[in-house]
Amino acid sequence: NMNNSTRNFKMKKLLIASTALVATAGMASADITISGHAAAGFHSGLDDVTTAASSNSTDVAADGVYSNAGVDFTMTGATDNGISFSASVNIDAGEEIDSGDFEYDGTDGGTAGLGAVSMTGTFGTLTFDNNGIDNLYDDGTNHDVSYATTLGAVGLTVAYDVTGGDNATSAQATYTAGGMAFTLTGSEAAAGTSTTLAVSYALNDTVTLSADTDQAAGGESVMTMGASTTLNGVSVSVSSANNSTWDVDLGYTVGGFALTYGVDETDGWTATATAALGGGATFAAGVNDEDSMYAGVSFAF
């Protein structure tokens, strides 16, 4: 009896272990990832985009404090025939700023928002996101669906707005060979088609040369040439166009600390500083020639 009991106990353990293994294998093709973020700090003189949209002008946001937090849910999986799919949902609440553009974005409603739903296979990637896909030419008018694929060294992307209109379609083709990279982008517009052709060449490990021709629909073609280099934590980027515009950007990075300074032909300048504090925390501050500034800490969970 003792031997039978021992044998039955071992068989039950084996059955439980086998069942757990099958269940784990079944879950391997589907995954849900939860991440979080938060930020807090001070702001002064930022462009208020919440009023600019209604007044067609840019107002200055009142000086104040911003604080926000959010949770992102990313869901991924795969079909039996090898097509992977993903979807995301995010919840954000609080006062938000756009540090890159020195803008005050206002209060987020704290409601759940659906992100892109995409499917990827040997055919490429098909993405659905109602009014959430940027126009490939100018990041402006949002599209609803996009398709991307690669044919050898050529990458192709097409985005479309199902409601139609003057900017219903945009497309982009990329090609890379050696140190050369070519990008051709086009978009429909009311006045015709807008296009840009950009070329970059990695001269060596530290120096890159670039040039592009931008032909906006109904406007004159603008040609820009530039160069960038990075050495021992110091970066320099310069560009000049035939419409008398130019930019100079400087950067210095050491450890988790980074400084940037940029100036253009209007004598408009921006200066930023960031520092990694560890544990997913980052300090960031910025100021520009319009006396706009921000300073605060962001967190990634």
C-alpha cells in the first residue's frame, strides 16, 4: 500500500507539472506588458497650445507647476500561421508640457485611449489607428491606416486617411547602400503633391553629410545641406538652406549628463540640460530666447 501511495503521489506530481508546462507553452504566444510614467516640475512662459488651436495664435501659458502620471498597457500575440499582432491602451492624467517644443499642452482628461492595432507577417506590417498616424511628409494631418514592407534594401510605407480630403495619402521609400541612405517622401495636398528627397552619407564613424530638396505643393523648392560630427562626447550639427535659413546645434554628453544648445538665423536659441538620476528617474531643464523655461523630473516605471 505504501508503494502504491508513493507511486500515485509521484504520478500526480508529474501530471500537475505536465499540465503547468502545457499551460505555460500556450501563454508564450500572448503577452501583456504594463508600464508607467510620471513627471513633475515648474514651467514659465511656454507657448499655450490649448488656446492656439481656437484663436489661431500662440498665447503664453501662465507660470505654474505641472504634474502628470500615466499607465500604458501593451498586448502582443501571434496566430498559428505566424502573424504577430499588437494593441495598446493608455491612461494619462494631469498637467502636461512638451519640453521639446517649449509648449504647455494642458490637462489630460484621465480617460483611457486606444493606441494603434497592428498585424505583422511576411507581407509586412498593417497598422490601424483612427486619426493617430502622422502624415509621412510633415507629421501634420493624421491618417487612419498604414502599410509598411521591405523589398531587399528598399523600405516602403503608405499611409491613408479613409475620410479622404486634400491630404488623404502620403508615402515614403527608403534605400540604403554602404554609407549612403536615400529617403523619398510624398503627400497629397490641395495645391498638388508635396515631395522631399533626402540623402545622407556617413563619411566615417564620426562625420555624416546630408542634403535634401523639399518641394511643398504650391511653393518654391528649398535645398538644404548639412553636416554633423560626434567625438569624445561633443556633437556639432550645422545646416544651411537656399532660402537664407540656417541652424547650428551643439551638444555635450558625459556619463548620464547631457547639455545642448541650438541657434538659428533669427537668433532664436534653446538650451537644455538632462541628467539621469538612476532608477528610471531623469532631471530635465530648458530655457530659450523667449524667456520660456521648464525644470522638472520624469520617472519611468
